[in-house]
Amino acid sequence: MAAGIVGTILILPGCAPKQQMAAPPPPEVGVVTIQAAPLPITTELPGRIDAVRTAQVLARVAGIVLKRVFTEGSDVKAGDVLFQIDPAPFQAAYDSTKASLASAEANVKQAQAQADRDAKLVKINAVSQQDYDTAVATAAQDNANVLVAKAALETASLNLGYATVTAPISGRIGPALVTEGALVGQGQATELAVIQQMDPIYFDFTESSTELLKLRQQFDSGRLKKIAPDEAKISLLLEDGSTYPHEGKLLFSDVTVDPTTGMVTLRAEFPNPGDLLLPGMFARARLEQAVDSNAITVPQRGVVYGADGKPTVTVVTPDNKVEILPVTVSSAEGNNWIVTGGLKAGDRVILSGLQKVQPGMTVQPVPFDSTNAPADDASN
């Protein structure tokens, strides 16, 4: 009896069914669904700040500088007195020519009176015709002398006025280039100072003719929509990396290409109320040149560059399988890459969980949550 029980006990474990191991669930991945949307095409281009107007203040007459009137580095208005050149010799010349004019006008009166008298006398043969002709010629000559004297007086008046040097334009004036006591304008015009108008101010920059040609081809094909120059948005990135607070406007692009560099010059105008932008300063312009009506963009973390330098993205197929697709990337726009080939609207790109998947694997896609995505999960 005991042996039977033992036999039964030994047999029972062998008859028990084997337990089946449960399959693990598909790994969860964060995905973003690609959408096509209008996107401004922005180009970043280098350039330098340039004054709207620059005027050299020149000595237009020769003389000794008596005094400097302006404060160096200050703002001046057109017509403000800047320098005083010794006016004494010009005043003397003016007075002399004024006296010469008065003498010439007196001679005209006398000569004209003589000619008028001879005109009556010649009719009664009281004077000869020759004497009359001489009187008329003398009066004409004296009238011409008056005109010469008036021109000389005008020149003397101009030179006297040039002794007081005034600002030709409004703007910021730099340092004085001469000091009191200097002899200026001797033989050639002497530069006394420079005035620059800085509000508004120009930004001159260049773009490759190759890029412009590519852009025009995209306009012609209808892929991109052209932005009118007066509608193009342009902003500045300064040397310290900050963004200039005022937007500018595009004025023109050059009609020729520099044969030595292959670049085309463009010019924009910016308000400069605080004189933050100074002539000669380097900056970079962000210029909206076109609009892509159906742009495809992918967050940068979703694009992987392989050893061959070619970009790829990992997507989830309609049946939730993992697939790697090669893509064509044109440029960056903020934190996104602009994709011009390889993706279409509706594709689901994996942004998190890439380390857990392989091509062909079945996954569980969920909307990507950037707030909970680990920093080391970025794929580029």
C-alpha cells in the first residue's frame, strides 16, 4: 500500500502540463506625425554696417584756423558752425571788390551821360560821328566793367562765407583732423572732420550668385513663392550673438556679380535710434527670401547622420513596423531640419526610444512628449 502511494506520488509530477512564457509587449516609442505647412525660407548672410551718408568737411579757402566750435563725437545739424578760418584777408578782398564795383558804376553813369549828350549833338553836327561812336563804346565798356566787378564781389563774398566752415549734413561728427593755428586749404582742399548720418543706417551684405540662381529656379518651378523686397523680413545678429531689436527692410540687390568673388551685394536699412549700430561693425542678416507653401520639417533630434555623412530618419510604418528612410535635408529652421526629399505628410518619425528598436521590429507608437524625453535620447 505504501509502495503504491509512493509510486503515485512519483508519477504525478511527470503528468503536470508545462507553463508557457508570456511574450513581452512591443516597445513604446515617441513619434511625431509629419505635416506640410507654409514656411518662410530664411538665409543667414554676413555683412557690415555702413552710414547712410558720409560727408567730409573740407576747407574751401586757404587760411589759418582760428577756432574749433563743435564738440568731437557729438551730433550736429546741417548748417552748424564747425570751424572758423581767419576771415581778415577775405573781408579785405570783399571790401576792395565792393569799392571797385562802386567805381565802375560811377564810370558807367559818366560815360552814359556823355553818350546821351553826344547823341543830340551829332544830329546838329556839333560833334563828329567818330566822337559819338567813341562815347557809346566807352559807355558799353564801363557797363561790362560793372558786370566784372559784380562777379568779383560775389566771389569775394563766397570766400568770406567759406571762412566760416559749417556742417554740410546732419549726423555724428568725429574728431577734428586739424587744430587751431593750422594752415589749411593751401593748394588743395584740407579735410577738417567727417560727419556720418547713422539713423537710419545701412547694412551691406553679400550672397552667392549660385544660391540666387538656385532660388530663381525654385521660383520658376513653383516650389517656392517669391517675397516682394518691401515685404521681406530681415533681422540682424550682432557680433556678441544677440539679436538687434529692430527689423529692417531690404532696399535693393546689385545687378552685377563681382567676378573675383562670385557674390552679389544686397543692402538693407535699419532704424538706429540709440546709435547701437556703428559704421564698420560686422553682423549677420537673417533674410526671408521666399515661402515654401508645403514645407516638410523634422525636429533635429529625429535626423541621424551616418558614417557616410548621409541623413536618415527612423519611421513607423502603417502596420507599426520600424523602417529607416534616407532623406534629403536642405537647411535648418530653428530646431527643425527642412526636408526636401524622402518624407511626406503623414509619416510618423521616431524621436524617442530609438535605442530600443531595430528595422522590422514591431513597436507601440505614442505622441512624442518633449518634456519627458531624456536628454541622451537625441539621435543627432
